[in-house]
Amino acid sequence: MEKKHVFDDPRNVKRLLTVFFSSVVILLILDAFYILLSRMNVIHSHMNYQWEEFWGFYAFFGFVACVILVLVSKYILRPLVKREENYYDK
Amino acid sequence: MTNSILPALIFMIGGFMIPFFRGRAKSIYMMLIPVVGFINLINIPMGDHFLMNFSDFKLVLLHIDRLSLLFGYIYHIIALITVIYILNFKNDVEYVAGFFYAGAALGAVYAGDLFSFFIFWEMLTIGSVMLIWARKTKSAQASGLRYLLVHAFGGLVLLAGIVLHFTETGSLEMLKLTLSGPGSYLIFVGIGINCAWPVLHPWLTDAYPEATIGGTVFLSAFTTKTAVYALARLFPGTEALIWIGVAMAAFPIFYAVIENDLRRVLAYSLINQVGFMVVGIGIGTELSINGACAHAFNDILFKGLLFMSMGAVLYRTGKINATDLGGLYKSMPWTALFCCVGAASISAFPLFSGFVSKSMVMEAAASGSHLAGQKSYVVVWLVLLFASAGVFHHAGIKIPFFAFFGHDAGHRVKEAPLNMLIAMGIAAFLCIFIGTYPKPLYNLLPFAVDYHPYTISHVLSQTELLFFSALAFTLLLLSGIYPAEIRALNVDADWIYRKTGKALYRIFDAVLNPLNAWCERIVRGVAGSTADFFKDAGAKISLFVAVNIWLLAGYRDKHLEIKKQKLYNDILQGTLPAGIGAAVTITFILLIYVLI
């Protein structure tokens, strides 16, 4: 009988996902606090662009960027460039 | 400077001596080479050394300033780490080639004039090709040859540029050039080929995954970074570089998402990271050049670490395609941990090395965009931000996930050998050390640093960006939209020379070979019939003359046949009586004389 490893137990995978999803939510809450505090000039905000001050700008950008990246790679690039593994040997 | 040695020579000569050592002494000797080199290096004062006058040329073999020192330091560090990593391979070809290659990179970085720079630049190609061929597989031989052809071409472009530049300006100094005139453009493109600019890049993604396990770690450190160094030295602030760098940072991430060979995924992400450096050099401010150099320093460490972890996986399982791997954290937990450190560093997580260097380039682009006439830098910033999210996606998540987690492919192997773990451990330690305490690295940079990576906004925004990229990955994976890895080949710009090369071959085959065969038939036909004719030409002419005489003399039928046969045989076999022979010869000569 092989040793049980961490992620062999589906409950652990679930726990990890729960931790991850909650940290994502916490980050958004922190961002809201950060914007609030910098508006009240409690902390100095170092921003280069207006849009950086929108709530969740980086979150939105990161998420959308990756979705676009995956969709473009899968549905546009792969059909264009995919060949058989021995394509160059033929 | 009498008591210091040329850093390149320590590596090259030291490397050639390796085969003479055996067993434990060999391992110790190999680790000593970079250490001795480093001690030698820190004892050389700033300035020019090893000056040589070679007719009109003033050659400077050792030019030490802050820029060349920074690259020299990291080259020594990564050489030591890689040597520890490959100790268990017992392959002298790989050892000697590796040291020759690292020495060539050191020589190029310290070269104070374009001519000696070119010499070491070419040696770089030789060393790296040996590292690819040392794998000894058929595909490694083929891609090594392609690598050699591309770099030989690149070297010629560089040489042509240097010659033209010299005739234009009369100077060989390694100083800032402006893009004007064919000389500087050729130098620019020649360096660009080694820097893996878009369309000029496929040699990298073609050959690096084909090299030996240790060879790839060597390769990831030196060729492109030496090109980055050369650009920082010769072309800082050249605006074209910004857009070239932006393209480099953006396009490889799409390929990396669909690539199956995990070392090839890393090769694509190498181009992506070098893109950040090239942008930094193109912007050309003190902050951006510092950022480019710091990022080169860090990239050598974390990319080396990632290639080492994938090399360990390849070494133990014999597999490197994502389709064949998964669940390896169970049997290779340390390798998995080190790989995750490398992944976090390349993704620029706070507390890891990428965080303190990549953001310098981003910051330089952002602050540059507020200056008059540089509005377009906003686009640069946005694309770099996109590339930052993308690099986390493919190098940060995909590499560890498909190799060590994900679907368990059932490999039950041993953990990587101790020396490999030590090498990965050192690299991982440095990644975290630089990430948490960047001051020593900042002190080494070419310009004084006034940059603070750990502001609340930077930490928060970067963490947000990365976590939501991870969220996208997780949701796409859970929903089944994430593209499954497929055993397939993705064509890239090397299609141009690999397929057209083959097409040209076919065209030549179809046109020239039939032409050749046709010519051969003609020549053979003419020669054959001529030979046939002259074989018994003398006999036939004699017969013609003799038969007419005999007819006049009244010989007929059988008698005539016998006489003809006898004469023919006598002439062919040379058994004619001497007098007749002479008569025939004279007749023959006379005949020719009359005919002419």
C-alpha cells in the first residue's frame, strides 16, 4: 500500500482551494482599505496613472489578461501553428 | 597588473585540464575553477588592463567597470552552481565545453574593444554548440547544426558591422554607438540574433530544450545575457529596443501556454524575460538600465533554477513533456520546492528576486510616459503588465503544476541526487535572499540606486495581479477550458528556414539532378561512341583502302573474306609485319594530312 500524499485526499485539495479563494477576496477588501486610506492621506499613494486608483484595477487586469492569454493561445494560435510531432522530419 | 590573470583564461585553460583529473579530485578541481576566478576578479582594480597594440588596432582584453563587473560576478556564481549541478554526469565533453563557454562569455563581457569582443563572441557559439551536441541524440545533432548555422551567420553580420564601423570611424572602442550608417546597424542586428529578437529567436527555442541536462542550464545563463550586456554597453537609450523588447515580452507567452515540452516552455519564458531587459536598455534612463541589469542578474539565477529543476525531472523520469508528467511532488519533494521558489521568483512575487528588479523597468516605463513626446510608453507599460501576468501563468503555475502536481502520471522515482539538490538549494537561497534583502544587489548596479520596491502600493498591486492570474488559471482549469497539453509541434519562425530550406533542397533536387543526369548521358554517349570508333579506326581505314586494292587485284568471295579477317586481326593485335605496319601508319598520316 503506497503512502498517502497530501493531495491524494480530495478534502485537502478542497481546503487549499478554499484558502485560495478567500485570500483573493481578502486582497480585494485590502485594496478597498488602501484606496480609502490614501484618499484620506493617511498613507502616501504612489501611483503613476489615474486608473491605478480604481478599486481592483490590478485584480481585474490580471484576471482578464490571463483569460485572454489562454483563449487566444487555445483558439487562435494553436490552430494556426499546431503540427504533428514529426512535421519537420517528413 | 602583473599578478592577475584574464578571467576568461582561468575558465578556458582550467576547463581543458579537467579530463586529467579523476574521482573526487576532479569534483573539487572543477568547483575550484570559478572560486579561483572570482578571487582573481575581485582583486583586479577598475580600468583597462592587458592592452595590446596590433598594428593599427588598440586591443583591450580586460575592461573593468561597474557594468562589466556585475555580469562577471553573476557569471562566476552561476558557473559554480551549474558545476555542482553536473558533478554526477561524469561527462568530460560537457565539462570542458561548459567551462569554455562560460569563459567565452566572461571574455566577451570584459573585452574593451570590438575586435576582441567579436573573438570571444564566436567562441561562445563554439562552446554552446558542443553543449548541444553532447546530448548525442539525433534531434540534438540536427538542432545543434541549425544553431551553429544561425550563429555563424549572426557572427558574420557582427563582423561585417565591426569592419564597416572601423572604416567609418577608425575606432574599435566599446563605446555607445548611435544607429547611423550600415556599420552600426549590422552590429545592432548581429547582437540582436544572440539576444533572440522576435523572428530571429527560434534558434533558442529550437536548441535549448535539445541540449544536455546541465548544458541547458549553462546555455540559459550566458548567450542571451551577454547580448543584453552588449546592448547595454553599445546601444543604451536606442528607442527601437523598446519596441523590440515589448514584442519579446509579449509573444512568447502565447507559445508557452500551448507548448508541451516543459524545457521549451522555459525557453519561451527566457525570451519573455529578456524582453523586459531589452525594454529597460531601450528606455535608457539610469533607473531603467539598472533595472535591466538587475533583472539579468536575477534571471540568470531563477531561470537557471527552473531549468535545473526540470533537468532533475528529466534525469530521474526520462520524460519532459507535460503529457507524461504529473504528481512528482510525492517522489521529488525537494525538487518541487526549489522549482516553486524559482517559479515565484520569475513571477515577481513579493519577497522573491523578480519582484525587486522587474518593477524597476516597469517604473521607468511609467515615469517616462509622463514626459513630453513619450506618451506611447503607456502602451509599453500596459504590455509589460500583461506580460507580467502572463509569465506567472505559464512559468509560475504551468511548470510546477504540470510537473509536480496535477494528474499523477505514476512515476515513482528517487529524489534528485544530492549535488543537484545542493545546486538548486543555493540558487533558491539567492533568489529569496535578493528578494528580501535587495541592497547588496542594488549596490552592484551600474548607477546609484534610489528605488524602493517594498512600498505598500507595489506589494499590494503585484499580489493582486498575481493572485487574480492564478484565479483565472484555477477557474479555467476547473471548468475544463484550459487547453489540454497535446503531443504536437508548434511551428515558429524557424519554419522559414526549416521548411523553405527543405523546399529549396527539393527544388534543387528536382532541377539540378536531372540536369546533371542528362549532361552525364550526353558525355557518356559521345565519349562511348568516340571510343568505339577509335578502338579499331586504324583497322577499318586500312581495310577500306586494302579492300579496294584487293578488288582491283581480282580477289573475290571467300579469299577476300579471309584476307580481310587476317588484316583486321593483325592491325588490332599489332602482329603486322614491320614494313606493312609502317606503310599503314604512313598511309594513315597521309590520309589525315589530306583530309585536313
